[in-house]
Amino acid sequence: MDKVLIEALKVEASIGIFEWEQRIRQQVVFDLELGTDGRRAAESDRIEDAVDYKAVSKRIVQLAGEGRWGLVEKLAEATAACLREEFGIPWVRVTVRKPGAVTGASAVGICIERGHE
């Protein structure tokens, strides 16, 4: 299986469990690996035969930006479901990081895999 990569996609989102977090927007950072068979796209050199990473990125920005998320786990799960359902991607690895959430750490987050390679 080939994998399309989208790294360090930054999105402003309403995320957090504390009351003060629910009143602000914070940055979350996505790393995405999207399972695909890239041979058809490589042969045709047509975007229609590939995973359109621009369309995927725009959709994730929309999903994260419009929702209200308590935990990074919920946002990661919603992202994985969106990618699999809307883009027909059979396997995804979604990492969601929340920079600055813990003093002394550059970020905290979660990495999930859904589907089959």
C-alpha cells in the first residue's frame, strides 16, 4: 500500500475541556497518512486518479474549524471517519497535536489508525 502524506496541517479550532478553552480558538496540528494504490495516478498523471491532498486538507480544516471538540481523541476519530467515508480511503493514520497544552512539552496529542492496510 502506498501512503499519501499531509504533514503539520495547522488549524484553528475550538478544543479543550476547560471552561476558558471553550471561549477561545486554539491551534491543532494534523499529520495524516492516507492509504492508497498510487500506481494508477502515476501512470495517468491525472489528479482524478489520485488522492487529492488539497481537497483532503480543505475538508479537514473545515471539519476541525467548524466543530466543538473537548478532546483531541474525538477530533482524531471524526477526522479518520471523514477521510474513510467521504474520500473512500481504506486506511488512515491520523495524528492530532495540541501545541502548548502542557508546560514543558512542545505538544500533546494522539495518533490513531483506522481501516486495513
